[in-house]
Amino acid sequence: MDWNTIQQYVKKLRQRIYRAEQNNQRRRVRILQRLLLSSKDNLLLSIRRVTQQNTATRTPGVEGYTASQPNERIKLYQELLRRNVFQHLPISLFPGNIDVCLLIQL
């Protein structure tokens, strides 16, 4: 994978969001943010940062899983694509759940 190309794409997209915000183009900001969140390049870059570049890459998270080998990272990417992480659940599906409300406020 050409990580430089992926990083450049995500960086330019973030810059476009910043410029649109500076120019008070709210609709454009939302469109670009949606594009960034649904970007497969952004997902790849996020997986790379968490599994390779963080200082605690060998420390398992809450789920007790680490992806230290390249084939494990590819499997993680495919799993996240399969789960469709690009669509979120509306908050109204969690009425009265105090734990979710506290997580959102953080």
C-alpha cells in the first residue's frame, strides 16, 4: 500500500473541511465530513495509527484484541467494512440508557 498517497488524500480532505468552516460554508462542511467518515482511506489510516504508530500497540483494548501482524490488520479492515462502520445508530434508539449518554458527553 502506498501510505503517502492515503495520507495525502485524508490530509487534503481535512484541509478542505477546515477551509469550508473558515468560510462559513456549513453545508459543504457536512458533506465533506460525511465523505471523510465514509472514506476507506480514512479507515485504513485509522487502523494503521492504532495498530502500528501508537505507543501502546501491543496493549489489548477493552475487547482484548491486538492486530500486530499484517494479515490480522487486513482481517480487521475487512471486518470493519463488513460491519458497515460508516453508518451510525441514532441516539433515539437508546432511550434512558445512562451509559450511552455519558459516553456521548465525553
